[in-house]
Amino acid sequence: MKNIFKTTLLFASLALISCGNKDDEPKKDKPKEEIQVPKISEVRFSYVDFDLSNNYNDYSEGEDFLNDTQLGTYFFTAKEIVVSYQYDTQGRLITLKTNDITEGTATTVTAAYSANKITLSNFDDEQGVKELSLNNDGNITDFDIRYNEKQQLLQLGKNQYSWKDDNCTKINLKIYDALTECTLSYTQNLNKNNFFLGLLEIHDVTGYKDYFLKQIFIPRGKGTKNLLQQTTYQQNGLPSDFINKYSYEFNADGTVKTIKEEAITNGRIEGESRISGEYTTQKWNSLQALISRIQNGTEKRYTFRELLKNNEKYVVRISSQTIVQKDKNNKPIHLPVDKVIDYYINYKQQGGEKKISEIKIIRTYNIHQNTTYQLKY
């Protein structure tokens, strides 16, 4: 059975058989001792949590959204978390305890194993007990999941995973109607901890935080050969601002001591609107004027990026940034939040001319998180 944190690598001894005399027999190699990979006993990290508030703003113009420095849509809370782990005699994770130092609360998740099942207690807020079926290698078989002969994840639902040199290099994700392509790159350092990161749906794992808090319990195949260095995304063929970067410090035995994570995560879609008919000309003129001011430097608060331009569609992104300096408890923080507007200008042919048929506007928040994880064994 393979586990998320597999503890031993067994090297088979070479048996040489000879029919000659005893003195002529080659000596048999002694079996090598099992190499023990230390188990993580504790992970400590701090981050800024964000929850939605009930303050939903109605932005009549795009610039109203870009200039919103209050970010009243969110409650921000600086968190300090300590997660501790316990294992059974086979090296399988059986207890995960999360201590929220900020709130003074603690939760415990436990696991019970059988030949073809893992039962998790207190794993989900909505469900007290979660049962998952396992294959002969100890990996889950639920959720329309498929592995290759090396037990590397190939399919999870509608998501497809591509591997090269024992590293997952590309993931094609389908979340609702959005098609997302994730590209992964790796360090030269071996993944001795067998971390399984970046191989799940974006909503399951957005970084090491979600992995250490929960997903470490879910065996979804063999981890990558090397440690993850960066993930980048494209959504529906358009470049995304979501880039996660990772760097590491190591113990003398090559296990990870410190993880530094730089991530940009999607806070929420603040709103979506569509403009058609006679109002498209007015909106297009005002948008062109705004783009011109950004490009000539008279508007310094915003940035402009052209995402797509062809005969059928023109897509541009305008964004601004606010630095949140205090959380809801008045504790000092430094949290950059991008306010992003994507404009989708759709064209149609009318009377031999290209005319705007519709302008779709999507407003989102992108939240920057820099997190350092300290690991103990």
C-alpha cells in the first residue's frame, strides 16, 4: 500500500544461483537496511484568512471598482496555525490536529484503515465521517479517478494529468464551464517527503496550506519525483494572473525544513455584466479613453494588459492594487489585493463592417499571499 508519506524504500537483494562447488559460489549480497524517511510531526505557519462579508457593493462604473480601497467585501484575519501529525506502526497518518493559535481553537481529524477503505472522522464541516475506497496500492478509487502503471494520477473527474520524467507537467482542468490549463515546473531537489501538491483541482489544493491542513490524508497516487517550483495557469486560452512560486530549505538528510510560498489566489467574482445595443458604443469610447490615459502615463493608478485580439474578440485587463494594512482585529498586516476587470469585446459582421455586438465585463479580486511553513520531524 502506498501512502502520501511512504516511509520506506526497500532494495531487493540480488540472489545469484550457481551449480559449482561451494568454494566457487559467488557470495550473496546482504539485504540492505530499509531507508527510513522521517515523518513530519508538526507544521507551523501564519497567513491571512479572508471571509466574505455581507457588504456587496453595486459598482455603476468600472473605475468605481478599481478605486475601492476599503474592500468592504471581505473580512481579513491574520492567523497563526500549528498542525501536528501522528502515525500508526505502518507509517500511515492516523491523527491530524490543527491548533488555531489566533482563535484559541483546535480540531482533530482521525483516520481508520482497512484492506480497501479509509474512514476519516471530522474531515468535512458538513460531514462527520468520510469513507473512501482504496485500490491494492492504497490510493483512492472514488471520483472517477484513474492512475497509470506507476500509480501516478492520470484522471480525476474531467481533469487530465500529463507526466514527464516522473513529474506532472500539465493539468487540463474543467471547472464549471471554464477550461483551465495548469503548467507545472520543478526544482532539481528530490521530493523525499512525497508531497502531493498541485495535482488536484484548484478548489481542492491552492497551496501547501490546504495540503497540510487536510489533503495530506487523501492518497491520490504517487507524488512527483521533484519538488514543485512554480504553477502557472491559462483559462479558456487566456493568460491568468495566478502564479504560485515555491522555494525550500533542507535538513542534512534532504528532507524539507522550510517552505516559502508566493501565491496569487482568486478571492471572488465581484460581478459580471453585459452591455449590448446602443450602449456598446458609449462604453467602448469610455474604455478606449481610459486605456489611452493608462498608456500615456496620465493615469498612474491602473495597469493595462491586452490578452487577446482577433477578428471576433478583443480582451483586455485593467487592474489596480490596494495594500490591506490591518486585519479585522486591528492587527498589522501587509496584504496586496488586486482589483481586476476583464473586458470581453465581441464583434460581428454587419453590412461588410466589423461592429461590436456585446461587451462583457467581469470584476474579480486577486489576493497575494506569502507564507512560510516550518516543518518538524
